[in-house]
Amino acid sequence: MDERLLKNEEKAVFALRALYQNYGYLPFKMSKFEEYDLYAYNKEFLVSDRVITFTDTDGKLMALKPDVTLSIVKNTQSAKEKRKVFYSENVYRVSERTNQFKEIMQTGLECIGEIGLYDVFEAVLLAAKSLDVISEEFVLSVADTVLFEAVLEEITADKKVKSALAVLLADRNRDDLARVCFENGFTKEQTEKVMVLASAYGDAEKVLAALKSVCASVQAKEKIEELKTLFALLGESGLAGKIRLDFSLASNSAYYSGTVFKGYVKGIPEAVLSGGRYDSLLNRMGKAGGAVGFAIYLDLLEQLEQTAKAYDIDCVVLYSDSTPAHSIVKAVQGCVEKGERVQAQKELPALRYKTVIDLRGEKA
């Protein structure tokens, strides 16, 4: 099969499968249906609680799967032995763009068991490598919900105020953050911590140094050192320049319990990858140990396809009757080897194209 004829999402599935297998992840295959109770009892861990349901022949209420992670955790018997799986599944959930149910191709991986720093590093590394498979122009944003909560706890013990700060920090809304600080009579030190969190974005070394200068709790300091180690390890991957700290991600602590990350590629205005540690889900389902993983929403890659379709072909090679045949072959082959769509023509075609290679001046 010619890989160039595959859609972006289909090419990604093949490449990602090989990547995950190289790191020892085993394929996981789930049923298209699960009992609805699985999702009803754990709806806070779903992207949306709107689920397609039907009654099975035995009277049980079933659901078309809106999520894969819940099924993987449900089917994990013991945390004594680390379980590493990857999947490529279709899930059924409401699209944010159309507000209608849609079949979405999703791939990802999960590591369940006694989770340590290396496992978190490997998940973040594979998230970055996965984005690199999709596009060289990507950014992976990383944060830590435990550190985020520890800093908020240093600022205030008031749950309502912390909740309000978390919402504003997610948007990096400095004006409204200043207003909340003033209205609650925050000291200069408290306000400084809020503003440092609001600016906690970008180069890991600088962000962590700023956080360290205002943090006092043992938990916060330990998490800062852990993140330093994580980014030092990522620094050896060759992809570190595309991985940044961004604490606007850390406000969703209901699901994640530690490292959290999102991935973005040029040409798509929303995250195509989302993941992190989710020990709380295991605890909720009565499982011991921890877990870390991520999912890639391959349906979003359709937007890259639409961008590519702005042109019918990438290059036109123009030639005349006197142009040497080997020159035409060389030009066309050069384009093909770069993955470009190319046509050799004597006249400019009525097509949308990016570039032209004009060989009409060459003669034998």
C-alpha cells in the first residue's frame, strides 16, 4: 500500500503503533459496548457525560464506548505487575465543533501499576514523539496539579477563593486575578504567589526558579525538584525545545493527580493530545497503584487534510519538447522523494499548486 494515499490519521496510527511497541506497550482491544453503569459511576472522568445508550437483549442498559481508559482500568486485575498497553479505537461522543454525536478515532497508551518518575518521563517522552509523528511543528505543554494545589494552599485555605483563582489562572487573566487578590485582602506575598503562577509558562528552568522563589511548603519544593529532574531527562531526547511548562493546564485536578500535559500541532487550533497521571481514577474503581497515559484525538487531523487540500498538487514540472527526458525524471523524482504531489506538464494546468519547476529552457 502506498502510504501517501492514506489519510493523515491512518498514517499516524501505523507509525504510532510501531513507536509504542518499541517501548514495550502491548495492544489492547475492547468491545464496542460497555455496561452504562461504568460510565454513570465515573462520569466526572469523562470528557462529556452525554453517552449513547441502548437496552441489550438481556435487559441491561449498554453504552457505545465514549472512553477507552475506563475500560482498560476496569480490566486491570492487579497493580503488582506493571501493565503497559496501547490502543487504537473508535469512541462515540459529542463533538465540540458540531455539538452532535460523532465516531472519533482515538489512539493512546496507558501505564498502570507502581508508577515512578521514569514511567512519567516515558509517557511525556512518548507524547512528544507522538506529536512529532503527526507534525514537526508541535508544542507539548506540561504542568503538575499537585504543585499547583500546593501553591494555592499556601495562598489561601478558602475553597471558594481557590476555585475562583484556578478558573482565572487557567485563562492567565491577570487583571481579574489582581481584582480577586484585592477583594480578599491578600498580602503582598500572597499576591506575588498568584502572579507567579499566572506567569508560570515557558522555559522550564525559568518557570521553576520563579516558583521556587515564592514557595514555602515541603510538598511544593519536592514537586519542583521532581519537575527539574523530569525536564533534565527530557533534555536528552532532542525534543526538549518543543516541551514547555504551562501551569494554566493544572486547574483540572479532579481527574489528574500529578503531571498533566497537552499537545498542539500547527494548523489545528485545539489540543490533539491530552494526558497525565490519573491515580484518583484507580482509587475510585478500587484498584491499587497509579496510572499515567494519554490519548490522541485523530479526528482532529482532518483539519490538516483540509489545509493540504487548499492545493490540488504541490508542484508542477514544466517542460518542452526539447527538454531532456532525464531532467524531467530527476525533477519529478526529487519532488516525490520529498513527499510532494507533482505533475509534469507542458503548460500550467488549471489546478491549484504551490510551486513550479520550469525546465523549458533546458536542451539536450
